[in-house]
Amino acid sequence: MSPALDERGRIRAAMDRILTGNPERSNGALTIVALALEADVPRNALTQRHLDLKNEFYEKVRARGQTPDSEVRLRKRIVKLKELRANDTKELTQLRADVQGLMEALTTLALENQQLREQLALPAANVVPFPGLRPSPHRQ
């Protein structure tokens, strides 16, 4: 489908309406989607055919001291992702410390268990098995 002859003119007029706060067809957001809707052109008209007008729109937005809505959304998303990454790093650090503590406890228990088994093997063992418990097949 070929672009309409007046497409560039409609885009420029839509740009002016949005930047002056008088949108007729869109919500007036400082986005290419709103600009395309306001100009009554497909979005790809700005992203493929008229890149110069898209860039001009963003330049005018910045020249007015405003930030395009898409950039505002991306900046918010970046902040959120940084928070999530910091939380993940904190949790990972805690999990690593927990693993280290558990490994130390396991080693201690294994050593104590070995010592108790050795004491049971002595002829005059002062360790008595609990009544009703069967000896482990490993001690036979």
C-alpha cells in the first residue's frame, strides 16, 4: 500500500496539535503511537517511511524540556529492574551463607556420629543404644 500524498503534512499537523496540547484523535501522549493515531496514519509510516519526522517529533519534545512517554516508561522499568536485581543479589548472598552454615552443621554431625559409632565398638562402651532401636546394618 503506497502512502497518501498528504501523509507528511498530516503528520506535521498532528505533531503540532500534540505538542500544543490540542490532540483531536489521540490521547496526546508523547509517543509515536499517539502521533500516528493523531495523524491518522499507520504506525509504520513513522517507523519505516518517515523516520525523519519521527526523529523531529522527539527532538521537539526534548527541546520543550519534556521527555517522551516511551522514555519515561523505559526509565521506570530500568529502576524496577535494578531494584529486582539488588533484591536477587541480597537473597543469593543469604542463600550462599545458609549453604555454608548447613555444610558446617552436616560435617559436625557426621564427625559426632562417627565418634559415637567408634565408642559403641569398644568393649566397655559407655554409650548404650536406645531400647527398641535396631542396630543399623552399617554397624554390623
